[in-house]
Amino acid sequence: MRKIALVISIIGIGALLALLFSQPKEVNSLENLKAGTLVSVKGIVSEEKDLSFGKTFLIKQIPIFCECKESYEKKEVLVIGIVENYYELRVRVLEIKEIDAVSNE
């Protein structure tokens, strides 16, 4: 029984390491992508909506979900995340970086 548990844990650790060391695919839309795909999206946040447990926003009409408190509206950001299917495809943020602040006009 212990050998089986060891083998399963090694496979799990291997899968996690593969996910961590894989390069994200740069995308402009979520068409033809499957849940679990590692992606990066770069652009200006056009809409932002506060939720009790995070935020949702749009970059190039791509829905993004972030468990964050900072506001990124009208700012250029780079998002690295995983595509998930939550009623529709969206990107769950693993890492977000502000590239350049855009002046509010």
C-alpha cells in the first residue's frame, strides 16, 4: 500500500513540476483552448468588476479572474494564468504584473 502511495505522489509532484516549468502560450482570444492550458495575456484592462472574493476584468475581450484587491482598470498588465471553464472559458490569474500606468482621460 505504501508503494502505491509513493508512486502516486511522485506522479503528482511530476505533474506539478511540469506545470511550473512549462512556458505560457501568448493568446489574443480563448478560442480553441482547453481548460488547464497555461496562457499569458498582455493588454490594457478595459472593464473591472469587484466581487467579494476577488475581481473580474477584461483584457482584449478575454475574461480574467483574479483573487486580488488592487485595481488595474485602465492599466497595461501582463497576466499569466490557467484557462478554466466557469460557465464560460476564463483565465484564472497565477501572476499579474503592471507594465505601464495609462493616464485616466
